Amino acid sequence: MNGLDITCRSLADINNAVTVREEYQVDAQHIVGVFCNPETYPTKDQVHEMKSQGVIVAVCLHPRKTNPSPEQWQRFEELLTWPEITAVGEVGTYRTEPVNTWSSQMLNIDRAVQSLRPDQVLILLGRSSNKDPDEAWLTFLFILKACPKVTRERLVHCRCFLGSKKLVQPWNREFPNTYFGFTSIVSKFRTNQDTTKTDCIKWLTENRLLLETDALYFPKEGHKRSVPALFVYSAVEVAKVRGVA
């Protein structure tokens, strides 16, 4: 969940702020809380409070943060030493940003992964151009292959995945402990008959497929914002693509 409000609301309050159809109701006991802006990094006390509510804490520098200050890098690298920080991410490239920022994005990826602990999950997010959905992810692949901190056994989460089956095959050969996440936005893949993306969702084995809300984004059924309790809508859309219940 991006943009988690850590000042005034509990996880239960956030989930209870929406009304979910009875058949879609779930008990969302845990979420991944992603903190990707140095200005809103949590304190140790806030991390402990979130973890007591079931929040798995991830910290990163957002791909759009192309020119972090030395102080922001220092703060990021300090947080990664805290044992309570379970994951590093989302680390990524946005090809939707101006071309003159792309090299900085890749240098930031390289620096961020240098600070990984062996027990931390690496969360990746790629935004390729519309003409080539795999390019940003392939860039990741080659950067990670060159980084000694990212071993073959590293747990990797490719979130909001928009790549193809052709990409997933070589990726799994290099990093077999990778999981691929999908949100309810996959409904657009079906509507647009984007077979490159739907074929990938059909092909992935179930034990490598994750369901995400990317809250507060991708709200469903008239809700102004998404929350973790709405993740069943992602399941519904993925199930339609895969032809299962």
C-alpha cells in the first residue's frame, strides 16, 4: 500500500473505511506498506506501531526521485539497516519520465540494491514505453545480474507487472525466486485485447502469481480510493483472464 497514513489511522480503520460486497469480504490482516519518499520515511516508533498492526514495511527511493540529496541517500541506507525493514522497494525505472532522467534512474537502482541485506525482499516496479512493454524490465534484469548483492536465490517481487511471457521466461532462469504481482488494472488488458499481457497471466503458475491493490490507486465500484480490503477485485479480474473461479 503506497502512501500509508501513519499519523492518524490504524490498518483496521483504513480497511473499514469502505463497504465491500458480502461475497468479496476478506480479513486483510497484513499489508505491505511502501515508503518511497524520503520526506515521509517513518521513525522507528512508527515502524514498530505499524508492525504491531500487521504492516510489512518496505522502504525505497521512488523512480521519479532521480536526484536524491546525499542526506536522503544517507537516510535511506540507514533505514535498510533496521531489522524491522523487511523489503527494499519499490525500486524501478519509469520510461514514462523524460529521457534525460533514465540514466539517473538506472544509477539509483544500482546504488539502492548495493545496500540490500541477505534477508530482504527486493520489490521492483517498471514502466516501459507503450511500444515495448518489456524494455524497462529487461534493463532491471541486466543491472541485477551485475550486482553481487542480488544472488540467484534472492526473493524478488515484480509488482504491478505489465510484461510478457517472453520476458518472464529468461527472468525466471536468472532469478527463480521471483513473484509477479497484478492489480485490478488487468481488466484493461481484457478490454483492450492486449494478448501480450493476458497470455503472460494465463501462463504463469499459480504459486508465482500475487494479487495486489496498489492502494490507494485503482479504486473499484465507486470508491474514491482503494484499500487493502478490496484486493478481491484483483482476484476477480485475474480469474477472468485465467478462466477460473
